[in-house]
Amino acid sequence: MNQGPTSQISIPEEVAHAMHVSQRGCEELLPEHEWLKKLQRAHASGTPLRIKLGLDPTAPDIHIGHTVVLNKMRQLQDLGHQVIFLIGDFTSLIGDPSGRNSTRPPLTPEQIKLNADTYYQQASMVLDPAKTEIRYNSEWSEPLGASGMIQLASRYTVARMMERDDFHKRFHSGQSISVHEFLYPLMQGYDSVALKSDLELGGTDQKFNLLMGRHLQQEYGQEPQCILTMPLLEGLDGVDKMSKSKNNYIGITEEANTMFAKVLSISDTLMWRWFTLLSFQSLEAIAALKAEVEGGRNPRDAKVMLAKEITTRFHNAALADAAEQDFVNRSKGGVPDVIPEVSLSGAPLGVAALLKSAGLAPSSSEASRLIDGGGVRIDGSVVSDKGLKLETGTYVVQVGKRKFARVNLA
């Protein structure tokens, strides 16, 4: 990323540090010079900046992919700024069309409330709850009413809306776009007006919506917010973004042993991406560790460090230590550093058929015999049910003491 503003202007050390923290791991910080001015003003006045993150409660649980942006919020919170965790209970009724090739079915109010009940509790595992402002966008969205919604819609043009990538592609491919989908970015942008935010965070897929907030703040006579986008975290398979629908995720409420084993199952290449986006270690410490691995240190050592850090964050150090020992015990020496990768299709797939297709057993009958003998493990756990069917996802499969494969099942 261009470091121009911090290098061309003489600024206080604290502000330079804040810029460094802001830029770590981020995809874009726009406009960078405006954010620098906001940081300088906050430093001079002692007034914290208002930093907003909105999440729609579309599922009852948060996975560690969501924590990439939450980690950034915590870093800025630790600098003394006011972070606002916004639960999109109103926007969830519309359904976010970002990155989709079809209309997203809106959730019912009952589903939204059920999911929202757990969101902040889980986000507080990353954020400092005592210093976090929690808001619901129904506070200002519902009172708008029909006339207010019409006035808001007048602040943006259809032509500009159709510049959005997913709308553009759907329109030109003949796929339907419902009028209510245009309301989503408008309502998300209006959240920034209501909260008078200085900075809004989001994933790279949210850039259009975040820029809408800047536009609407200007329309309403406010100083426009800056936007900071974070990369979308690849899941356990190292290919697709982390998603429950892809079964390549780690839930932040998963038990410690499962969390630890899942982190260890990722590839050595993906590990460094996760270090940058998930670890609280300094970039200098991560670079030094990577240099040690490139110099001959076992990459498993680094992966264990990452697994213990993540497990400790969402549980505690004692459970992380116990999870490490449990993994060693259950895998009888652990997973080798390099194991073959196999891609299979046909999910859901029976475990015996998976073993045969992955080349871990010569036949389905032999696979069944191995299962009966307790010689098959998936993600470190012994398989005892021959009728087990595996859904789409990535699994570390072990047969006996020496046969391993990382199976990507689609």
C-alpha cells in the first residue's frame, strides 16, 4: 500500500503509529490522506474518532472469518477511538445483495432477533465490551417511514446504482434484480449519516456500500467518512472465502480441541495469510518467524503457535495447551507437514467411498473393515460410524499411522 502521506508530511509519532495500525493487512484505506487528517485532528483535540462496523445477523454464529474486521476494530479501539458495533436488524429485512448473482431471501423478524441475540456476545470475544457502543439500525431506519425513504432514494441515481458490479452483471445476464435490493446500499449508507461516523470498516465485497455512506454524508452536509476494507479470509480449503455453506470455517464458539485441530489442518502457504489477518503478533515478529521457517525450522512449529493463539483468544491458555496435547495424543504423532491433497466431488459422500476414492483404501469393503477396527480418523477424531456421510468441505483424513490426505470434497 502507498505509504505516501506518512512519509511526506511531518506528523507526531502517535499519529504515524495509528496510520501503521490502520494499514496493517488492509486491502484499501480511502481516501488515505483524509484519514491521516482525521487522526491528526483527533490527536490534537483529544477527541476520539467514531469508527463503525455493521453486521447483519444472517446466521446465529460468527466464524473467525468475521473476526478479521473485528480484529481491526479492536486495534483501533486500543488506540482510544470510539468503536460502534452496529447490528443491522433493519437491513437484514431487505437482504444484502453484495456479491450475489440472485436475490437474497430476506429474513423474518423472528430469525433476525434470534441471530442478533448472540452476535454482540460473540463479537465481545474480540472487542472490549466496556468501550464498545452497540446500536441497531432499526433505531433510525424505521422512523424514516415512506416519505423519508422516498427522500433518501432521491439522493442517488439508478445509473450510479447500476455501476455496482453485481447489479451490472445480473442485469446484462438477464437475471432479475428486485427494486428493494436498491434500498440496501442506501440504508447502509444512511447508517453512517445517523451515526456521524468518521471511518467505516468492511470486507472487500462491501466497498460499494461503504462508499455510499460517504456520498450520503455529503448529501446531508456532514464530513464524509473514510472507508477501510479488509480482505476476505480464505477458509480451511485455502480456495473459497470462509463460509458455513462451504463447510470450510471455524466457528468462534467451537470447542477448543476442534478449533485447534482445524487450524493445524490448513496448508503451510495459507498459514502465513492467516498470521497476517488473524494474529495479534507484530508484522515484524511474523516476518522473523517466516524467515526461520524458510531457513529450515519446521513449519509445524509456526502453525502450532497460530493454533494456540487463536484457541487461547476464544477460550484460554490452559485449554489451548490441553488441545495441543489432545491433538498429539489422538493423531498418534500428529499430521505430517506435507500430505497429499485430493479433490473429490459427490457430496454428501459416505466415508467408505471417500477412503476408496482418495486412494486411502483399495476397496469400500476394506475401508469398512478399517473403520470397524478404529483405524480411520477425520480431523483427528476416530470414525466409528460406517454410515457417516461427509458434506462439502475440507478434511484431514488419516488411515492407520502413516496414511494421510487432505480431501477437498465438493
